[in-house]
Amino acid sequence: MLVAEVETPALLIDADALEANIATMATALPGPRLRPHVKAHKCTELARRQAAAGHRNFTCATIRECEGMAAAGLGEDLLLANEVLDARRIGNLVAAGARVTVAVDSPQTIEAAAGGGVREVLIDVNVGLPRCGCAPQDAGRLADRARSRGLQVRGVMGYEGHVVGLPDAAERAEKCRAAMELLVAAHADVGGDLVSGGGTGTYELNTWANEIQAGSYALMDTAYGKLGLPYRQAAFVLATVVSRSDGWAVGNAGLKALAMDHGNPDVADGTVMFCSDEHVTFRPPRPVGEQAWLAPAHIDPTMSCHERAYVFSGEKVVDVWPVDLRGW
Amino acid sequence: MLVAEVETPALLIDADALEANIATMATALPGPRLRPHVKAHKCTELARRQAAAGHRNFTCATIRECEGMAAAGLGEDLLLANEVLDARRIGNLVAAGARVTVAVDSPQTIEAAAGGGVREVLIDVNVGLPRCGCAPQDAGRLADRARSRGLQVRGVMGYEGHVVGLPDAAERAEKCRAAMELLVAAHADVGGDLVSGGGTGTYELNTWANEIQAGSYALMDTAYGKLGLPYRQAAFVLATVVSRSDGWAVGNAGLKALAMDHGNPDVADGTVMFCSDEHVTFRPPRPVGEQAWLAPAHIDPTMSCHERAYVFSGEKVVDVWPVDLRGW
């Protein structure tokens, strides 16, 4: 099939850009130095390419991501970098032979892990992002509690999500250091082998974590595209111009094909005016029937809008990958 | 199952609110005066309730919505209120016995309809929203062209999408009038029985269209909730507090469960600080394990994040409906 024949709207992946992005990262952070985050693509076929590049350990954000990765034979060492209060589905995976480590940050999440059949945990430490993670000074106490419940504590994780998108590289480096010093101090209280953190925006700056949870580097988006990183846009939403006027054109991809939390997508050779449920209005006008290539502002929730991704090289579609880790 | 037992994140529908919303609308716009827009819920089970209230004609935004409605036995009179350049799947539905009318606004979309086996069209007229629709003065000429290609022209449609959300009711009424006068003038040039337009924000103001395409009224969202309409919030995203600190709580529903184009959701008894892929951070803090009810800012793209909806009455889940019209 040719790209020109793909029924739109559709999610397209540039095979060459993806391969280059994966290779660049595998050189910078070889093997277990990277624990790719599958939430950024939700696609086991893409994860297979990351595994082939040497990364056998993966990060997940949902139980279903863990289940799908294990079912795809990629369950050698999965980290559920998220808190859960019902860990029984994870326990089932562990019983079936997958290795799944779960983040905990409270007595309740420790109880859920122990009660659900989880064997290994990481202590999730808040390093400045107002989200999950215990206070750094509580990490050691939680680790003791987890051990007392029979759980093996593999170390700590802390995600500097308030830092990864900062446009100024020097500020990003400084705030990454401050965040990771908190994590390193917590690690001293906790013990274990793993110090897990980082993202695409800090993958080279974060020299404190011994594994980096980057995910967006593989497909990229326009937000990370502004940081000057050596990764290029590999995912696009393809639309067809279905209507035009003197002032604008309308493509058939909108809010159900593109996440808007980071703003409008970019359109090649034009400016997006706004998106609605099934449409993107942009200028200048372009003939009805032409394709319009949209670069998403935020890749993770855009991927989860799509059932499949068309992988292309040049003008040809070379593969179709199910986006098979969606849902919960 | 009890609501307290639902695995989160989950989309919940308040059966009593839904029933009241459907009844209120069926009284205001009985039978064919309303052509409910299924893009707002993407759920054939919900459409069945609208049909049971007397509305047998439906509006769709995608080909898959048409296919799913026809497969569910709700294909008596479907309007695809959107332009398509490959109408063959619609032609297949028509050949199989569904009635599907397709919007056209250009020579190309007329050719696609005729070539794809479509028999009936509406002329889509731009009434002020910078999106699809021909210029009003071109409508008659396009209708002639469609007829010359063997298509039956059932009338006109024009969506005043730039008007439906205006907070001031008087301004909404005045701009609705201006938009619909354009549509009525185009209708005089086009002929046919249908003058189709309107939405939840103008369903009572728009007395020019003889059928109203409202959809959001059934489930509502916080954007429409600000307009003082007699419909109440019936759809919620249910989250569980998985982490808390001194300053905030974190629920396990985020950008993959909630569309952000209209802004953050509302959280009961609190204020949302921000959403990330799988989390909502809000204040004040609340105990780990508690449920948090989120009211989406925009219902349509929120529904398309979910595979199913849990219908509840009081504390009990009374039904589970597949959100079966997702994708394209």
C-alpha cells in the first residue's frame, strides 16, 4: 500500500526516523541504562524494536500495559511506575512468570502490592513534581515497611516531570540536579540496585539515575521538538483535505485523533487555526483531496487515540502495527 | 456490581440524569425535530434510548459511526454530517438497506458521493464557523450539480458551531438568527425537505432549522453546563486516589481518560491543578483509596477515550455499555 492510499485520519510512523531515534538513544544509554517507557507509544511492535536495540527492561504506566508487554514476550523486567490499590492483576502476571516491579509511596500501596501477589517494589519518591511519590525523608521508613511485608525493595524511582520540558538547557540541568539529589539521598535510606528516573528531556543530563525512563524520544512530538534534542519527529497524523474556502482548508482529523493538552498540532506548510471533533481548520487553503501531515504536540495521549499505526518508508507503507496497549 | 467496585479509571453514566436529559429534549423537540448527534457519545446503547424517546433519525460524524448505527438496527435515516472523498463504505451501507444521506460542499465531494454509491445528499452550507460548508451563494449551483449526477438532494445543513457555546444567551440568539438566515436563503436555492442545523447550545433558539443536530445534551459537560440549559451532568470519569501529600491528592485518570481541549475537568469538592497521562493532581488532599468524580470539560472526545461506560443508579452499576462507535 502507498501512503497516498491510507484511509484517513490515520497515525503514521516514519520507519527511518524511528530507527534513527532508537539507534541514537541506544548509543547514548545502552542496554539497561534505558528502561523505555511504553506509555509514550502503547505499541508492543515498537517495543520489540527497542528490545532489539538492547533494552530488555521496560517502564509501564498502567496494568494493561504490563499485561500486554508480558503477553508479547517482553515481560523480562517490567516496572509499573505508578501506584495501584488493587495489584491482583499484577500478581497474576508475576505468578505466570513475568517480572513486574511496582512503585509504592504509601502504606496503602505497600499493602496492595503485598496483598495482590507482587514480590518486588520500588519506593517512589517525590522529587519536585506535584504528583505521586513519598516525601524523600519518608522513603527509608516505607522501604522498611515493605520489607516487613515480605516485599523485595529494588531501590527508588523519582520522576523529574517538572524539569523535562524546560526550554532552557542550563536551567533543565540545574533543576535536574536538585531533583536527583533528593532521589540519591532517599536511595541511601532505601538501598537496592535501582535508581530510576528521567525522561526524554533529561536523558543525558540525568547522571544520578542509573536507568532512564524515557519514552517520547522514539516518536517525538512538537513540544520535545523545541528542546534541540537529537531526535526527529517520527509520528504524524495524516488527514485529507475534505473542504476548502478562500481563507482556509479543513482536514479530517481532529480532537479524536490528536490530544490537545499541549496545544494544536503543527501542519506542514501551514498554520492550524483550531481543531474540532473530527476536523482541523488551517490556513492557507489547499485543494480538496490533498493530504495534510500533522505533527502532534503531545505524542503519548495522541497514540492512545489510534487503533493502529501505519509504518512508512518513503511513499510506501511497510507495516501496520496495532496500538495494542490502550485502555486499562 | 457497586460503583465502589468499578475498576478505575472508568467512564460512568448516571442513568437517572441521562433519562431526564433525554426526556426533556424529547419534549422540547419531539420525534424528527431532533436528529441526535451520535458523535457526542459514540454508543449505540445510548442511541437506542434516544430512539425509544422518539428520535429515529440520527446524525453521524464518521463513516464508522454510520456503519455501527446501521449494524445496530438504527440505520433508518442517518445523516453523515461531514464531507468524505471516498464514499464506498457508505455506498455499501446503502446497498445493504440503510438510509444514509451525506453532506457535500464541493464538486469533489459530490463526485465521491455519486461514485461511491450514495443516493442522497445534503448541501452543507457555511453559516459562519470557519470549517466545512460551501459559501451560501454557491449552494444552489452545487445542488444542481448533484442532481445532474443522479443524486437526490434532500435539502441543506449548516452548523452554527461558532454560536452554540456563547455564554450570553441574547448574543447566542442573535448570532443564531444571523447564521440561520444564511441557511434559509441557501435552502431557497437548493430545495428539498430538510433544513438541518443546531446544537445543544441553540436547540431552543434555532427555530429556522427543521431538525436539530444536538448531541451533548444527553451526557453534558462542564462547558455546556455553564449555559444554564435544563440538562445536567450525566457522564463522569471515576478515578481512585492513588497518592497524596500534604498539599494535593493524585487520582488515576488523566489525559488518556479525559480530553483537554476545553480545559481541565472539574473534580467534586476540589480544584484540579493539572492532568498528566494517567493522573489528575488536585487539591485539597484526600485519603488514598477514596474515589474522585471528575466532570469532563468536553464530552465528545472524552467518550472516545473509553472502551465502555458503566451505567449507574445510586450506588449500583445497572448496565455496562460498549462505546462501540470509536475509530474511523
